[in-house]
Amino acid sequence: MSTISDQLATPQLAELARKTGLILRPLNSSAVNDLFAKIEEYDPTERSQTFDHLKQALNETRASLGAEPVYSE
């Protein structure tokens, strides 16, 4: 039986999942379409605030692993 890490496209993603405890799943177009449809149900201001928070969290996670930030302000 394969694990999610075995299914990931790159060893780097598998390592990120191991280091951070994030659950990384393979994506397909149906999953992405469902995600965007769900996101559209929420208030635009709330979406913007959530995205800002997620950008900051991603940059902090990358910094803790010694990687460059993805987003710059």
C-alpha cells in the first residue's frame, strides 16, 4: 500500500510533508475546480484576509526550514 508521500511528484514535496506534518495530496482538475467553487462562496474581504494570513504562514514555515520566502511585501 502506497502512502501519500509515495504519490507526490517530487522528493522535495515528500520531504516538506515529513518536516512540517502537512498532508499533501495529489491534485486533479476536479479537486481544483471544487476548491475554487467553495472559495467563491465566501466574502471577498474575508478571502483577502485569509490569503494574507496564509502567505505570512507559508513564508514563516519556509524561513524555519532555511528556504527563501515565496511572497514579498
